[in-house]
Amino acid sequence: MGLVRLVVIGFIVLTVIYFCLSLYSRAVRRAKLKAQWDDEGMTGDQDAFVTHGLEEYDNSLRRKLILGVYIVPVCFVAILIYVINFM
Amino acid sequence: MVYVKWIFRILFWGAFAAWLHYTLPQRDIVRIVGTYEERQELGDWTRIFWSKPDTQSEGLINRDVQFIQGFNSKDKAWVYRNEDTGWSWPPYFKFDTANLYTEANDAISTKDAPEWVVITHYGWRNEFLSAFPNAVAIKPATGPDMRVIPWFNIIFLTLLAAIFWAIYVRWRRFREARIDPVLEDVGYSWDAASDNVAERRGRFRAWLDTFKGKSR
């Protein structure tokens, strides 16, 4: 029962963190693209440039690294269980 | 108002620090002199100082708990409880209570021929509340003066501080960009409103003063 509770609560908490991080990271990327546009004095459709940049970001490895929010704690717990009980 | 704010802050961070102090692992160098098992009543609020292992039902109000007795190099008594934490809080994931009890019994030594061990534990000892720290691991020590560096706590607290700082900086930036301008707007209109009231009151007073023979 305890394991079920840990998994459920852990999943909810990590999901909240995951979504916050995703939204924040996307917002940062958007701001960076706009800054790049201004710095390089580009002309034309800024929205299209930003949208294209965000699409590239969605397919990038950096975006997928946020999945570490789920992977790192699970590995950490596994290591902890081994160290505490079997070392 | 400033005092209230500071008292609130100190209370909050004090409670947080106490909670960390309770939860994070600490290590003592002791010689183990004995172990015992005692039935504990768990029916009142001091329940929070005992574990909630999986195998015991939540409704149980008393059960047997194992204890480990030790002395440190200054001959101060240390008594630890030995309980599973299971999958619940704090997240030590300790399931090897019986093994630890066996190790503790194996490490029992006398004052004349002491065998020093490092006991990792979390929790507080409180004589009035009958609270005991929970022993998590027993490792042999090189001697009573062995220097233990709390690497885990150093890394954990550094990371925690870094995360808090990162969130705080971003929150402050967000506040400066989005919330402060709005509040300033509100402030301006508040000032304008109170100026207006003051002016009216001044006019009213001037009118009252005309009864005392003053000219407007």
C-alpha cells in the first residue's frame, strides 16, 4: 500500500514539476529567439521566425532532457534502497 | 508591520531548518552496549516520532519496537529505535530492521574492550516525549575520534540552496516585470484619491471656519 501511495503522489508531484519546467523552458526559449531577432536586426515576419525556432526546440534533445524529472528521482530511490539495505 | 513580517519569516525558516535537522541523516560514533525490545503506546500525538511501516495497520495503538543502546566517547548515553521506514516519510527506504538488529547485537562490546561503530540515524532524542532517533546503518569505526564528513548533507543542502536561489531570482524578476508596475498604478490612483479627499476636507474646514469669523 505504501509503495502505491508513494508512486501515485510521486507521479503527481513530478508531473507538476515537469509541466512547470516545460512551460518555463519554452518561455525562456521564446524570449531568447526574440532577443536574437532584435540583436541581429532581422527583418520580415518575427512571429514566423519565433514559431519556427520553437518547433526546432520541440524536437531538440534539450527539450527531452526535461524527462529527467521523472528518471532522476527513480534512479535515486533505487540507489538509496540498495545503499541502505544491501551495503 | 515590519516586525510581524520578520517574526513570520523567522518562524517559517526556523521550522523548515528544524524539519531538515530532524529528517537529514546524522552520524554518531558509539560503542553498543545492548539492545532491547519494548512495547510502545502509540495512541497520542507523539505518534509522529514513530515510523509507519507497511506491515503495521494504521489503527494499531501499540506494538513492540526494537532499541539499540550505546555510549559515545564522552560516556553519554544514546538510545536509538530500530524501525522500518518502508515507503513512507522520511524517504530512507529502510526495510532491513531485523538485519540491523542482528548487526547491532554482533557489535555489542564492553567498556574495557570497546568496539566503536558509526551509527547513521535521523530524528531526535527527547526524554520528556520519549522520542528516539531511528538508526539506519551501523558501520565499523576506526576509533572514538574518527572524523566523519557528512558528504550527503553537504551536497544535499548545497543543491537545495541552489534550487531555492534560482526560484527566488526568477520570482523577483517576474515580480519586477509583471506585478510591481500594476501595484504602482494602484498606488498612483490611491494617492490621487486621497489628495482629492484632503482637498475637499480642507474646503469643508474653511467653510466651518467662516462661522468663527475667518474669511475664506
